[in-house]
Amino acid sequence: MENNDITCSVLIVDDDNDLCEILAAVIIKICAVHVEHTLKSAEIYLSKLKPVIILLDNNLPDGTGVSHIKSILALYPDVKIVIMTADISVGLREMAIEEGAVKFITKPFRAKTLNEIIFSICAELRAA
């Protein structure tokens, strides 16, 4: 499979610029990636382009990622949302999954973990 056949893309929504740069550097090696820093800017981006995966931080300047999962999925039901957060509040993981997230990972996490999640959602990347 040639790279131009790969349709997987990732939207990172996180307000930590350094983390976004690191994540983007890891992800760009396997698929297309775009970064936004607020829920509002992510909403604008989603109105134009539809990624396969959204890596969504929970604590953003304009709200919590978990509270926006259902509204994102209502508009874009095929997108796969992965919540990534340093927040280890009791019940948060369960709430995120109940709302529709496909994965919940706690920060910090390894690049290998991120790659495994992307490969599990976009299986065609393994063959590339």
C-alpha cells in the first residue's frame, strides 16, 4: 500500500503547545496530523475537515473534552475520540467511555501507546 492510499488522519486538541509538538512529531511519521488548542477552534476545523481520530484533552481553556464527546459524535458519528488527560478523578475514565470515547489514556503516556491506538483504529497503516 502506498502512503497516498492511507486515509487515516488525527486531530490533536490540547492547550499544551509542547505536548502538541511532541505528539505531532510522533504521529506525522504514520499519518496526517493537525493541532488545535481549544474546543472552539477544533469545532471550526471539524466543520471543514473530518479526521478519523481526535486526541482530545479533557481540561481545555474553553471546557472539558469529556463534556463535548456526545456533541462531537452527534455531528461526526464516524470519528473515533481518544481522551487523553492527566486528570485521574474517580469515574472520569468510565464517564468518557460511556459518552462515546473509544480509548482513555492518562498523561504522561509513551509514544508506543499512542502508535498502538492509532494502528488499532487505522489498521491500514500497519501494512504501509
